[in-house]
Amino acid sequence: MEDFSDIPTAELPDQLKLLETHGRELANRDQHEDAERLFREIIRAAPNHIPALRYLASRAVLRQEFEEAQNLIERAIRLARNAPRLHQNLAIILRAQGYTEGALLALNNTIRLQPTVPIHWIQRGDVLQSLGRDMEAVASYKRAADLGGGLALLAQASLKTPQSRKVIVRAAKMLAAARGKAISTATASIIRRYGRDTLKNVIAATQHMTHVITPTYADPLQRPAFSYCPGLETSPFHEPDKLEFLDPLEEACEAIGKEAQAVLEAPGELKPHVEVPNGREAQWRELNQSTQWSSYRFYQAGKRADAHCERCPRTAEALEALPLLCLHQRAPEAYFSILEPDTHIPAHFGIVNYKLTVHLPLIVPDGCAIRAGDQTRTLTPGKCVVVDDSFENEAWNRGKQRLALLTLEIWHPDLSDAEKLFLSTALAAYDNFHAKLDRINENALRQIAPHLFP
């Protein structure tokens, strides 16, 4: 039996406490007929004993005596209205009787009391789906994924409860299908214009991001976290000599370096580069919210930082002359990246393989390098290093002074203009679709739990 120590309940006399202990032992040994007899005896003597009410309700459900189960759980709720598990139990009982709207109301009460538990949102989505409210259901599934680190992780965690896992897997399929439909709708005209065969590799990239396919990587050291496009040159490092547009950037290194030095000398200008909400990614624990790795941004998530660009005009001029990666609400990204002495950026994978990251070293002490895949490159002022960060990569400053780089992103040079158009359109559709789901969830939460929005 579950522990209900968090639910207020009537204190039992010693004799009944012994009965309860024995009843729990019997239930844990699956001797439910004897356990049920003891808990009914407890209820007769102590009608407000919530664990007994809930246990007897669970037994009634197994016998499909739903009316009795509902009466028992509603008695328990009247005694402990702020116990989320009781509302969750009521939802299950109501749904079994076909009272789907009532089940939704009970799950909303569960979420009001525990708004950050993923399984509550999965169950809510499942009820909404049965009501034909598919977009709200998909939104609820996304909320569960956001809270639980992804539906695949939630399904893995529920291996011992097959029914829960079945519901989670069904939710994942519905969410993936809805994402895929949003992307297909947005990119249909591009496919008609250029042909599916011309775009087959970037179509595969979108199928990876929507979990339709699991890609086969050209290199075993490559594992982009979000999307993989086949057919591109696969190398941890790309030679800057082949990217002629980087020549003027390297020529401007001295002027850019002076602007970086001025920023370094101004207190409070640098911000932590890693800002992970609630420290959810363990690998970034040491650098999260830390100025050991800091940045001074010129572009972030596609937005230009006008004040920073005005303060560093030569840097801004150099960036504006480059074919920067441009994606709706995602890119360009460009910034001074500052690594303090004895600082290590841990090994990690970037999110896609169809962009490259360019680092222009500006201020370089001894002992600084970048590893990507099975290759390591030392840093030289004025010489660009071009990294495919879909390979496992890390960097370090083992010197005694700060390391300063100008970092920016570009498209992979093997992509055609048609492929870039397709990817940028698909990613915008992906983001817009998720933003729509987030708005649906916010509106739902405002109704369910207005106390969360002071």
C-alpha cells in the first residue's frame, strides 16, 4: 500500500493501529480478501480513516464496483480536499464509468494541487483526447514532456507499470504526429517547387526532429541531440581556408581583439554563458550561472543586441559581412566567449549537424584547445577554428589568463539554397507549433491554478 502520511487523517486507537498494520502487511502480501476485511473493520470504528477508504475504493475498482469506489473516494476527498492523489483516484473511477467530463475536472483539481507532476498532464491529455479535444491533448502531452525531460524518458521510467507506459507511448506518437503535420503543412510548397528527391536529406532531418525515424550516423562519434541531416561532409573540424568569407574576419582580428579587451576591462559587462533553468542538465552544474564561462552577445536567438554592436563597431561590421546562420527565433548567434583560467567546458554534443561553429581566437594564453570527435586543435590568435559540434566536443583554458574568442554560427557549406530554405521553414514551423501549445497550456493553467499567476 502507498504511504499516506502526507494526508491528514484521524488518529487511531492502539487496537485499531494494530489492525491497520496487519492489514497493510496482508495487502503487501497480496492477501487482499483478509486485508479488506480488516480495513472494513477499521472504517466501522473510524469512518474518517483515509488510507482505509482509499484501499477499499481500490478493491472496489478491481471488482468493477465503481459506484462504491466513487462513494469511498469522495468521502476521503471531503476529509482531505488538498490531497492530489485522491483527486487522481477519483478521475480514474469516473472515467471507468464513462463520466469523462467529470474525470477531466478531477484531473484539473489534481494539477491545481501538483502542477509539475508529468503523469498528471499525461492523464489529462488522454482524457482530452477521448473527448475529441485533440489540440488540447497534444498540448497537455507537451507539458508532460517539458516537465519530465521528454516522453521517451517518462516511458522508460514506467517500464514496471505497463498501463502507464502504454498511455505515455500513445501520447508520444500523437505529439510526434502533430509536430510532423505542422512541419509538412509549412514545407509543402517548397517540396512542390524543388521536388522531394532534391530535398530528401533535409526531409530526413525533420523526420529525426519529430521522432519519425532514428538516423544512421555517418560517424560513430557524431550524435546531434536534436536533428541530423544525412549527405553532408562529416568531419569534426572544417578547414577555414575553404571558406573564403572568413578571410576578412581574420584580417580584422586585431581591431576586434581591442574591442574585446575593452569589454573585459569594464566591470559587469560579461554574463554567464550557461543559464540552465533549475540546473536540469547535470553536465553543466559547475558552469551554470557561473562567470567562469561568460559571454558578451551581439546576436542571441536571432535578435541583434544594438547597444553591444554600437559599443564594438568593428566587430559588428565584421559580423554583418558574414553569411551568418539565420533561423526564426534561433539564430544568428554571435558573441565574445570568455573562459577564465583553469576552466573546462565539459564534453557535450551540439543539437544539429547542418550548422558549423566558427571561433576566432582573440586573446589566447598557453594551454588552450578545443577537442571535437577524436581531434584536438590548439588556438592561435587570428586563425579561425571551424567546428562541427554535432561531434562530442569540449574546450579548456589551462593557462593563467583569460581566453577570449569571437564565436558565431554558419550553415554547413554543403547545403544548397533550397535545403536552407526548407530547414529554416521547418524549424520555424516547429517553434511556432510549440509556442501554440505553450499558449494553450498557459491558458489552461490560468483557469486550473490561478494562484500560480499573481
